[in-house]
Amino acid sequence: MTQNSGKIQTKNGGKKEKEYSIEWIQKTCTIEYKGEIKDRAILKWVPFINTLGETAIQITGWLSVILSVCIFFIVLPTLPENLYLMLLIASVCLSFFIVGLGLFSYVKYVKATRCKICNKNYAYEETANPDVREVSTENSYTVAITRYWKCKRCGYIDSDESPEDIVTRKGKIKKPKRIICEKCGKSGIYPEYKTPDIKSNESIYTRIRYYKCEYCRHINIEVEKAYSGEDSSGWESKGSDPRL
Ligand SMILES: [Zn+2]
Ligand SMILES: [Zn+2]
């Protein structure tokens, strides 16, 4: 057991909405925090969502993508040569394409909003911010999001837990590096305390590395993010906040 065993370290002290907790038991690290209620504004524009649920999302998504590609490659070349008109049509195509692709990320969410009691599609509304729980061991790393629902048709209260679209895996340990301990302020060259964690959500990658201070035994967390793929040059240091 380490000195940190079972101890809860709470970050961003004072600001309750930004609070998160980290608990260590040997090399297993559990991080808990509040997530965000999903923004459903774009779903207002999806026809038949109340009757077809996630199928309406898939149909609208595919139609938007196919329509934008057809207009761009078939209609656009036949138009008279007017730069402004072409730019306007091209930007409309691009918007439809992006919105269409973006809709696919809502499929699992809308599927989860079907009421277990009255069986109506897209009937649940979120009643509170979701709880996010990340568990990292030496060999595994999982993220689970618990959302809280109330059916707007029959009033049934429900919750569900899933990783949603977050993909997680373990990374590779790299060379020891100099760390300034955030707790005691002393610096030293340390190897990684355990294998790093990598999660990705909508093409944003987050990598978390752990370094244990040899003076005060505090485990320092180092977070990096990559916004355009995972190649080694794309990672930026993002402090010590491990949340999504
Ligand atoms: Zn219901
Ligand atoms: Zn220290």
C-alpha cells in the first residue's frame, strides 16, 4: 500500500462545479467528476425523431451527407460561372456535410432516451449533470458515464451507465523525466509510476501519465491532448486536469 492509499485528493478546491476527486488504492486510480448535460439543440431539426428515435438520426445524417455530395459534384459544375454563387453553394454543401456527420455522434444517446415503461422514443430528458467515473489499473482503463433521466411522457425516473463514444486504452511508458511536485514543490527525475492512460472522444485524444514524488509520495498527474490524430508531434501539455 502506498501513502496515498484510500486518500481522496480534491482538485480545484472551492469551486464546486469544477471539483473532481482522485482516489488511489495501490496502483488503482479512481477519478470521479460531473459531466455535462448533452446539448440537444441540433436534434430539434431532425424530423420524426419522436416516432423513429435513433433511426431518424441515421436517416437524416445519411441524407445530409449524400445531398451535400450530390450537389457539390453534380449540381455545382452545371451552374453559370459566378464565383459568389459557387462559394455560397459550396459552403452550404460543407455545412450539410458537417451537420450530417455530427448527427451520427447522437445515435447512442438518442437510443438511450427510449422509455423502458411507455416505450416512447426520445422520451427521456436529463434531470441532472451526469456522473463520470474513470478507473485506471496497471492493465486496464475504463470511463463510465451515468446519466439521469425522466420520461416526459409517463414521468418514469431512470438512469443508465455506459462509456458512450469514449474509447480507452493503455499507453506505453516513456523515459524518466524531471517533475516538479505540485504538493511539496521539490523536483526530481522520476520514471512513470504506472502505465499511462489514453482516451479519445470525437477525435480529441487525452493521455494521462503518473509520476510519484520520492519526497512526499504524492502522485503527480501530467495530461496531454491531441486534436488531430495521435501522431507523436501532435500532443500538447495540458497541466494536471485528467477530465474529458
Ligand atoms: Zn415513459
Ligand atoms: Zn512531493
